[in-house]
Amino acid sequence: MPSTAAPPSPPRTRTPGWPAVLAVTAGIFTIVTTEILPVGLLTSIGSDFTVSDGTAGLMMTMPGYLAAVSAPALTVATARLDRRLMLGACMLLLALANVLAASAPAFWAMLLSRVLVGVVIGGFWSVAAGLAERLVAPPRVPRATAVIFSSVPLGSVFGVPLGTLVGDAAGWRTSFAVMAALSLAVLAALAVLLPPLPADHATRLDVLAGALRSRGIRTALALTVLIVLAHFGAYTYVTPFLEEVTHVSPSAFLLLYGVAGLAGNFLAGQAITRRPTLTSAIAGSLIAVATLALPVLGTGAAGAALVLAVWGAGYGAIPVCSQTWFATAVPRTPEAASVLFTASFQATFSTGALTGGLIVDRTSPSTVMLAGGATATAMVLTLAAVAAARSRRRTQVPEAVDREPPAV
């Protein structure tokens, strides 16, 4: 394989490489913004359709579960399809989903649009998450991966706050109409800037099953499930918390959260290859501290701002950390690693939003923050236990440990 991949790589990495990376980044930014946009518009949409905050949280739950199913299904079904065509088809479907959301006559139609968003996430992320190594030269792959995943906090920095501002000024439907237009613009950019991306390795079900037998993949799954459950179980309901407890408009606070998340993303991109365990532990600890502290410090605007900055910095690092856990566990099958990363991340995203909705409808936004903090703490303790076990194996059988991928 190295001999066949080497000849075409120079023209693809030096001239079209970085523009292509930016086009993929714009695609994930648009998808992430569409996926998370209901966080800032939750109460407005719920009020329009006369549903509770917990029921409105289904808008966050639906895409993740569909993405978890569509990630392996679409990747296997389109195993021999040019990846550029697949990414373009996903962006077209995203535009249609946003048009449906903007014109939804009832809550069921909104949920249907969110189902389409879930299909897009599963298809696009599974390909895009591991695409950096096909777009830039090997020494630049870590930086390109960080750039691609910077779109996650960028969706929080610009997408959700701006979408919330547009929704406040012109109605929440206008926010989704703007996202439909942006989806079409990104589709055009992908068509122009991406090089042909024929499928190099067919990702079959047996490849995915083999990856799941890896100890590193099981560790990555456990850590991802815990930290994503903690984050989205709490973050989905941060708008009701800010409105009901802090008594502020959420837009500026979500913007601060996103700026901190962008910083956390790039710092993690620089540190993850050198100190993966420490980087992951710091990220999880910041989320744990922030969610546990928010009910106490978040009663005032200054305290809420401080806590959300800490929270954003912690979560900004998580997509880079999680993708690295999966990629290093099965380095020979990068697309399989991306599929498992996407499926686990999105399924847990939805479970967190659903669980948080059940809690917030029966208790309060403060309680859901504390539950998130407890779950994030469990992730940090699990990471410490895994690191300690790995250290013991290294001491006892160093030659065996050397052959293990550095998942954490």
C-alpha cells in the first residue's frame, strides 16, 4: 500500500491539500452548527410547538442515534464510492433537512428534519474524521486533523450564538433557512476544492468487528461514552439554566464558551501526540469541575461566565482526544476507526441529551449539571485506572506493551 499511495500524494497535498482541508472543515462546521443549533433555540422552538424543554430536547437526541446507525451502514454500503461524491451528497441532504426545519408545520416535521441531519452526520463524519492523511503530507496530518476538528468549537463560537441571535431577531425558522443556504455554499466549495478521493480500503463489517476486538478500541469506547454522556447530558440544557437560574440571555455566554472551546481544541491538537493521557485527563477534569461548579457559581453572571469558559476549554479538546484514542488503537484501518468514533460519539451524544431531558423535566437544570459532573468525574477515574494498568503491564511485560497502540 505505501508504494501505491506515494506517487499521487505530492500534487494532492501541496497545492489542493489545505484548501481541501478548509472545505471539509466548513462542512463539519455547518453540520455541527445545524446539530447543536437547537441548544440556543430550545425554549423558542418548544414554545412555538407547545412542548416542554425535555421534549424539545428530542431535537438533539434524534440526530445522534440516526448518526450512530448510519455511520457504519453508509460507510459499508458506499465502500467503493468516491469519497468526494459521498461528502457532496451529504451536504445536499443537509440543505434539504434545514429547509424542512425552517418550514416545519408541526413538531413531528421538525423531528423528521433532525432524522435527516443524523444521516448526514453519520455519512459525512465517518469519512471526514480520518481524511486529513489523504489531503496533506504526513508531517502535517496532526495539524490538519486539529483544523478539521476546530469546526466543532467553531460551531459553538460562531454557529450557535449567531444562530441564536438570528432567531431572536427574525425567528428561529430564519436560523434554519440561513443554515440551508450555508449548506449549499459548502457543497459548491467541496465540489471545487476536493480532489478525487477513491475508496482506498473497503470498510467491511468484518473489518469493523475486528477493530472492536482491540483492547484500545474498547478503552476508547468507554472513555468516549463517559465524557460525551457527561457533556451533552448537561450542555443540552445550559440555555434553560442560564435563563432560569442565572437570569441572563444565553447568546453572549454561549459565545464565550465557544471561544474557550476553540482555544482548547488547538491546545489539544498540539499536546495530544506528546502527552495523550495527560491531555485527556485535563480535558475531562475541566468538564467535571465546570459542571459541578455551575449550580453554585452560576447564580451570577460573572460566575456563570467563568465556569462556561472552563467548560468550553475542556470540551474543545474532547473531539481531538477521542478521535486520537480510536485512530491509534487501529492505525491500519483509519476509516474503520472514524466510523467507530462517529457511531459511539453520536449515540452517546443522543443518550446524554435524552437522559438530561428526563432529569430536567423531573427536577431542575441544576440537577442535570451535577449529574454531568459526576459522570465526567467517572471518566477521569477510568482514564487513571487504564493508565495505571498500562503502566503495570509495561513494568511486567515491556515487550508486549511496546506492541500495543498508544490508545491513551
